[in-house]
Amino acid sequence: MSAPRILVVDDEPDIRESVRDILEDENYSVVTAENAAAARKSLRDGRPELILLDIWMPDDDGITLLKEWAEGRGLPCPVIMMSGHGTVETAVEATRLGAYDFLEKPLSLVKLLLTVERALEADRLAQENVGLKRRGSPLIEPIGRSAVIQRLREQVKRVAQHDSWVLISGEAGSGRETFARYLHAHSSRRDRPFIDVAVSAISPGNAARELFGSERDGAISYGRLEQAAGGTLFLDEVADMDLEAQAQLVGALDTGSFMRVGGSSPVTIDVRVIAATQRDLHLAVEQGTFREDLFYQLNVVPLLVPPLREHREDIPELLQSAVDRLVEQEKLPYRRFSIGAQNALRNHAWPGNIRELKNLVQRILILGTGDEVSAQEVEAAMGAVQGAGAVAAVPGVSFDQPLRDARDAFEKAYLEYQLEKHGGNVSQMAEEAGMERTHLYRKLRDRGIEIKDRR
């Protein structure tokens, strides 16, 4: 696993070498640049995880460089400014542009190391929070005391001790990403980024830019592979990746390097890949929609997450966890599920798995009253979902409005239902709806529906 990469930009050789020695003694990987031009070149060569930037330099000053990065696609990573004669106005301007902190020269060894450590930790937590908010749950530990879940947890912990790539299979909503995060949390890469990529949510033709980044007119966009440097890249619904991006990914995983879109020099990577799919990749290989070489690269260690119907005894614990989370995060009223309600839920087929259970709990807490949830309330809530296919039962669709408005309202409700049903998997949704993916993306955009919100 590679160490965090830090770029030190300062025109004074003594300071550059001194800072390099200090940071390398703390097991950081350090590159240096003597001016703004060299700093720009270093950013093209590879994304650092932190930049120490001097303000006064012979060509462009540090504030100019900071402004240039901020006005592009945003700062590439945390930036700590350094100066021997900075002013309050300079510090305020640097902070406004997004700098993490401001260090005065001569540098204090203790303060330098503490600020670097805090900046890297804050950036790591910020990246993790993005993924956790999308999942809607801060939980890392997969829930369940059933034998099948306990065995899977132990298997994941054993796999985590090795740096092999993993392919996680399982139905939509079964908890594949939870197990991927659990694996990362128990690996030697736990202190490095966990970057999740919802492959099915990438618009057609954009997978290469999303994964590998791009260069254009001096502006650099870092892809997910570079963002995951030293950590874990999680490819959710990897079967939905287009063949061109699959070919590029094969090359990157084979050689340990890749070219950004529009780039002219290779970028080296050190990353663990965890892929997830709800489709049969053997069949996809036979049908020619998934590359055989990529399948064997990813399928070093296969893991299968069971559907909820195969560990129904975990439903009471899953219910309690969902209630606790919704009460804490969304301030919904606490309600207790009666034994009868729990029994009714244990007898449900759960085609949507754990995601369906969480959505049902949320619906019951929002719409219900009283301290206890009864079996009748649970059955009514599940019956309402099953009967929502009728047009008259779709909220927002009324016959007492112009045909065009009713059609638009129904189309939005239909698309939202299909997204929920397929867990945000656009390929499966397009197949059931009988639409081209490009046309479907346009429809979703026109109706103001965000795909990632449904995953």
C-alpha cells in the first residue's frame, strides 16, 4: 500500500529539503516543486493527497496558484499555505479560496506534522461521508446474528487481511456495499480512501472520464482511480460498465498505470478493487457484454451476500437498527414493532431485501401513530405498496386535470417506482421499461429525478 503523497511547493531549497526529510521520516511520500510551473507539472503527473504551498515565489505567487485551482474543478486536495511574512488579509484570502490552514515560517516541527495529519484525516472523513450519505446509513458492521451472516462476516475479515481483489455478488438491496465497506475497514488500507462508483448511474460514454479523469487546456480532472490512491475502489454494478471502459480498466489493472482522457503521460496507481454485481457475470461473458479477462481479474475472491429471505431470523435486529437510525437522523417518532408485526414481516418474501425493509420502516414511522406498530398496520403498509401499480393509487396522479399534466405526473411516478424497484440500476430499468438508456437518462433529467438518491 502506498503512503500518502504530499506535494511541497517552495522556492527556497533548504525549506523544501527540510520539509521533505521531516515528512519522509513520518512515512509520507513527498514530491517537491520550486515554483508554480513545477507545481502545475507535478499535478499533471499524479494527484497528491495534500499540498504545502508557499505564498511568495519567483513566478506566480501561491495565492494566484490557489485561485487558479479553486476556479477550475475545485482544489484537488487539502492545501496548507506557508509564509514567512504573510498578512492577515493574505490568510483571509487563502481561507476564502479553500485553504485548510496557514503556517508561519520558520515552521514548527510539531505544528507542521499535526496540521498535515489533521488535514489528511479531515479529507478522508469528508470523502467517506459523501458515500455514507448516499447510502443513508453510517453503519459499517453488517447486522445479523444468523449463522449465514456470521459466517460471511468472518469470511470478509479473513479476506481483508490480504490485498486481493474481491467480487461481491447478491441481489439488489441485500447489503453488498455494506460488506465492501466492512472489508475495507478491516484491511491494511483502512486509513486510506474508500471511493465508491455507482457504475449504472454513469451516463453512457462517460465511464472512462469518471474512472480515469481528464486533461484539457491545462485543467486536470482527477478520476476515481486517482482519488482512491492507496485505498479501495468500489465498483457497484460493474456489469453495467461499457465495453470501451472495461478494456481501459483491464489495461490499468494489468500495468498499474493509465492515461487520463486527453492526457499525454501515464499515471501510476496503487489501489484495491472491490466490485459488486447482481447479475450473472458468467452469462454476461458468454453474451459478450462483459470482458472475460476483466471478469477473471476481478473474481480473485468471490463473496456471495444472501437475500433477506434466507436469513429472516435477522429481521428483528434489522428492524431495531432501522428504527434507531431514523429516530436519530431524521427525528422520526420512536415506535416499537409488536411480536405480531415482526412475525408478519418474517413471513414476507422481501424481493427488495434489506433496502425494502428500511423503506417500509420509514414509511410506517412517517404515516403511523401510537407507540406500537401492529401486525395489521404492517400488512396494510405492505398491501399499499403492492397495490400502488394502479394509476388511481399513485400519489399526484388525478383524473381531474389536463391529459398532458396527468401523463407527466404518471410518468414521473412510474420512473420513480422503477428506480426504487431496481435499486437505481438504470440498465435493468431501461430493459423493463423498453427504452434506450440514453432516452431514459433524458427522461429522468427532465422529471428532476436524481439516480444516486435511489441507490
